[in-house]
Amino acid sequence: MNLLLLPMWLLSGAVFSMAGASGPIRAVMLVNPLTYSTALLTALLTGSVADGSPAAATSFAVTIAFGIVLLAGSAALANQKTSSSSA
């Protein structure tokens, strides 16, 4: 789990600012869904959006969409294991 979560956390903007990131690293940060969650939390706690980070409405939409996708994927995976073990 740390193999995926630690790089996601480091590239979320929580540790290093998105404004100072180079082009390729910034592109990876924009693909990372944790970036949007971090930006949303920052906007909610400080009342403003940090330089270079996505807007609060975009962050909210991406965070909700990512949560729905993960919930649907985990439900499908749980349903698949339940179906195959009872047959």
C-alpha cells in the first residue's frame, strides 16, 4: 500500500508546492487525484486557493468522482469474490 500512497502523497502538493514544480512533475501532479483533495482541504481551512493549485469547485468535483469510481470498483470486486465463493 505504501508503494502507491507515498508517491501520491508526495506529488499531491501537500509536501511540495505545485507552483514551483517543473512541467513533467506538474503534469503528474495534475493527474494525481490526491492533489485535488489536498487543494480542497487547503481551500476549506484557509479560505483561499494556493498558487498553482486547482480551484475549489474543480477539486470538489474530482474528489467526489474519484470516490464514486473507487466505491463502484470495490463493490464490484467484493461482489465478484462473493459470487465465486458461493458457487
